[in-house]
Amino acid sequence: MERGPGFGKTIVVVNDSPELLELAELLLTDEDYDVKVALAGRGALDLIRTTRPDLIVLDIRLPDVSGWDILQALKLDPNTSSIPVLVCSAAVQELRSLEGQLSRMGVDVLIKPFAIDTLLDKVRILIGSDG
Amino acid sequence: MADVNQILIVEDNDDLRTLLRDVLVDAGFEVVAVANGAEALEIVRHSRPSAIVLDLMMPVMDGPSFLRERRRTPALASVPVLVLTAHPFHHRVLDGLSPTAVLRKPYDVDELVAAVQALCDGETGRGQVC
């Protein structure tokens, strides 16, 4: 049986929507990624530290902790600073104003609402499994 | 031996507070870290740090309230303050509060250390000056 592009790669998805987490898990697992999910900000950092994923898909608007604070903690921690991050948000202006800054730090953005193919393409590129 | 610069970190997020402290200690600063503006005021009653690294959104006493108190306190008014914020409209929030510099999240370790060092050196050219 042919292996998908995600074989051997782990992704942590942080989002406060159970429906979106379920969908992301379904889509990414179908591509053979090993997917771990965090339903809120608290606990996400611990999950990332223990999992050491190849990619983090992080929603910025979370009810308990700011996604920016999670991203900031990831970038200050030498154990996680080099993990690529895909930031998801509907705040187009906010994301655009940070585009250069984020790109320099190895962070890509996914503006909501997004097409499934856009998510999968960005994941493949960031995780280095597009070839 | 040169004096070590003492930095007061004011950040309510436990993870960030610990990481900020570790980064600045590794960079050679002496660091005291507290969780809100009220605790920071208590610290500066007894000692005068070289610079303050301040989060904006905090419980008990947030960043803007601390900056207002700083302006009313002569001993504190001259201590440079670096505000760390993800707020896209921080200029509006900080209007009239005169922090020495602003660093917008997300920033990397080098940017943070350079901005703090610049404050200690009496420069305001690094980070985004208000």
C-alpha cells in the first residue's frame, strides 16, 4: 500500500473548535500524518513539548490563552523555536501587518475561511513533504 | 568588573515569564520576574531596575495602568520600559503613556536581547519607539 506524504511526520493542531479539530484530524490523517490535537491554549505547550511535532497548526483566537502568546513562547524556547508554525486566523489586517515579521520567523499564515487544498498544500510545504 | 544590568519582567503568562527570564539571564542580565503591575510596583519601592520589560494585558494591574502609575512616581519615571504586545493597535492603547520602546509579538530571542540592551544603554533606537 502506498504511503501518503505525511508518513512519519507529526502535526499538532491547536484550535478551540471541536468540529475544526475533527475535520483537520480526518484530512491530515488521510494523508498519513500523525495528528495530535489541543482543544484550547492551556495544555497546548505541554503537548508540543512532549510531542516535538514537525509542524504546529495554531489558531490565534483561543478562549483561554492568546495564540500570539503560545507562538511567542514557542519562539523563545530553544527546544521548539525551529518548529514550523502555520497560524490560522480570520483577522486579515492583523495578519497582513505582521506578514514580514512572521515569514522571517518561519511562520506561515492561513486566512480563514480557507480551502482544504490550501491547508494541505501549506502543510506539505512547511513540513518539507511536498516532493 | 562592570555592573550587571537589572531587569524587571512583568508578565502574567507563566510560560512566557519563565522563558523571558531564562533568555535574559542567559544574555547576562540580572532578572526579577513578577506576574502583574501591582507586584512590579512593590518591587520598585525597594529597588530601581535598569529597565522594565512589560506585558500589556495582565490581571490585577495591567500594562497601561502600570505606565500611568510610572508617570506619577518620580523615582520610576526615569526607568526605561520596553512594552511587549501583540495588540495590533498598541499605539492607541499606549497613547500618552510614554513607554521607551515597543516590541510587537512575535519577536525572536535576538530582537528581545537587543531591545533590552538598548534600553540599558540609554538608546531608544531599537524596537519600535513610541
